[in-house]
Amino acid sequence: MKMTQTELMDFLWETIRSKKNCNFELGRKAAIEAIRDGFVQDYRNHRDLVGVHGQDWVNGFWDYIKSWENIHQA
């Protein structure tokens, strides 16, 4: 995920202000990029996402992916 330092600080402050979980929200942002870039299957095939990113990140990532897939079912 590519963010400038300013974008990252804005994201962190907004997340803290809204009392959301930062790692969960970062997982959701990563899901948006994975969908856009066509890498969702690579994440599905990864054996240890929790070990790499943490449980909250993974929960946010799959929450967004599942929601997106439900909306875009053909």
C-alpha cells in the first residue's frame, strides 16, 4: 500500500478519532488495492497472512473482499 507520510498521518488520526482499529482499516485499504491490481488470488493462496500482517489486518482485508464479492456477483 503506497501512502505519503501526510496521507498516513491523516489516516491514523482519522482512525483514532473514530475509535476504529487501525490494523483492521489498513487491511481494508489493502483489499481495495488487491482488487484494483488483480492480486486477490495471491492473498487467497498465501499460507500465513496472520503471521505476516496480524489477525486484525486479515479480518479487515477479508471483510472488504467478501463484501465486494457479494456486491459484484454476476
